[in-house]
Amino acid sequence: MSKTKTIFCCGCQRDVEARLTSGRETYSHRRDLHELPFWKCDGCGNFVGCHHKTKNRTRPLGVIPTPGIKAMRSEIHCVIDPIWKSGRVGRRELYGMIAHLIGVNEYHTADIRTVEQAREVKRVAKELGATI
């Protein structure tokens, strides 16, 4: 019996019963990822990785993104990671600032659900980077 978990899928725009699979299925061309766990939406084929280096190695990294949202998340990290890695501000503090500016209680890049939301986070992060 395969393991499933209810996770929000950005492609389907709803909670879905995602199926636990491995990198062998999601990244067949990347042998280095074959043994890692992933949650896959069989409705649209999108998937999300897991916190595989923790005690709960199948805990999803966030919502299931579309390829476009996944690309935007990478772009956001290219903006925000240098800010907190510079030591000018802590990561938690930076994420709190982003949350405040986009009007949510808590922010994490893995929880972005739309390309529009990703664009807003990237815009805010760039502004913060210029002022911090």
C-alpha cells in the first residue's frame, strides 16, 4: 500500500492526496536523487521534495509547486539568501520583515502558492536588500 498525504498543489489549486515516491520517478535522469523521497500529485504530475536530512525524512518541504513557481522560488532565494548570509540581518528576522510587508503572519518561500505571490515576495525582498 502506498503512502499518501494531503498537501496543497499549486497546479491543481487545491489540497490533493499526494503520493510518496522517490527521485527515481521524479528525477529519473538524476541518479544522485533516486533514493530521496518526494510527494507527487498524480493529477498534474507536480511534486515537492522532503526534509530528508531530518528525523521525519518524508515531511514535505512545502506546498507542491508548478515548474513556474519552483523557478520563481529559486529566483527569490538568489535575492534573499545573500542578505541574511551577509550577517546584516538574521534569516528569521528577514523572513519576518517579508511576512510583514506582504501582509501575512509567517513567511517561508516553500509556502508560495502563485506566481503573482512569488513576484510580490521578490519585489519586497529586492527593496529590503537595498535598504538593509
